[in-house]
Amino acid sequence: MFTDPEVAHVGMGWDALQELQGRIDTYTQPLELNDRAQAEGDTRGFARIHCRRGTDRILAATVVAPHAGEIIVPLSVAITNGWRLRHIHKTIFAYPTRGEVIRKIADEWKFSTLTPATKGLVGVWLRWSRLWK
């Protein structure tokens, strides 16, 4: 944790995750897409969450970034209490904060649950709605 950038991890260890390879879904969000990191001029790092395949049950999470020890706290609380990505997806995070990277991973999970047909309909709706602006 006390490196530059910091490294923080919670949940199953790397060896246990390797044994589950092929049975987990991994979601990663680079800090270069985080507005606070951009504003502060330090976009090094990423946040990564591992879930049991086909579910939103969080098995482990890793954050490599400045302030990683603070960013990982909601994931530690989630794993300890059995919360899932759906609970994080519903949570309102302060903006702009580096911790918002966690909610964006939950958004990525939510989008992955859409069927191809639903994704297509959402795309059509978005294109159509832009015509009326």
C-alpha cells in the first residue's frame, strides 16, 4: 500500500483467483478516465474488480493509483457485508472524486448485463433522442 502509486487489495488473493480462472468476470477502469485524476494531473493507475462469472458477487478488488488506500474502502465494506456490484451501482458517489472509479466499474457491470437486442435498442433510442436537441 505504501508505494507510489499506492497498491491496495481486498478479498481473495491472487493464487485463489488464478485457480478460478475462467470462472470469474473482471472489470477494470483506468484512472485516466476519472475527472478528478485528470483535474489533478495524475492519471496513473486503475481499479479492478473480480466477480464470480455471470454474477455481481465481488470476490476481490485491486486499486493501483494515488490514494488507493482510500479508494478501496467502499469495496472492503462491500465484501465484508456481502454487498454486490448492484449495490455499488445504486450508490451516489461525490463528484469529482477518485473514488468514483468504483461506481464506473459498477456501471460497466450493469451495461454488460444487457442483452445484445437491448443494447441495440438503447443505441437506436440514443441516436433518435439526439435528433431532437
